[in-house]
Amino acid sequence: MGKLQDREIAELAYELYEKSGWAQGKDEEHWLEAERVMEARSSAKKAARAAAKTTGKTAKSTKTAAAKSKKKTVKKSAKKSTEKEGAKVTL
């Protein structure tokens, strides 16, 4: 593991040590728990980034589909109104 990650794990392990009421002899338990917490945080961040990418693509494709649909509606409306006036216009 990198130095930064080891330091973060050590800080979290120390917090767990404090929360346990300074329980002696549980340093390895605290360290392993801190590693699990850090791994869970990392996984959550990765999942959030993946969801943001997926949502971004979905929103983009939704906008494109809405724009195409709007274009078709405008063409149909224009065609209907010109047919009512008696002239056929091909768009």
C-alpha cells in the first residue's frame, strides 16, 4: 500500500482505538477494521464515479432524443397547417 494510504489507515485505526476506550492488545483488530473501512470508502467512490458517468451519458442521449422528437413534431405541425390551407408542402 502507498504511504498516504498507510497513514490514513493508521489514523483511522487510532480513532478506533480511542473509540474502544483505549483497549489494549487490539491493535491488529483495529488496523484490519480500518483497512476494511478504507476499502469500502474506495469502492463507494468508484461506484459513484461510474454512476456519474452513466448518468451523464443517459442525460445526454435523453436530450438528443428529445430534440429529435421535437423536430419531428414541428415538421408534422407545419405539414398539417399547410395542408389545411390547401397547399401541400414536403419537408
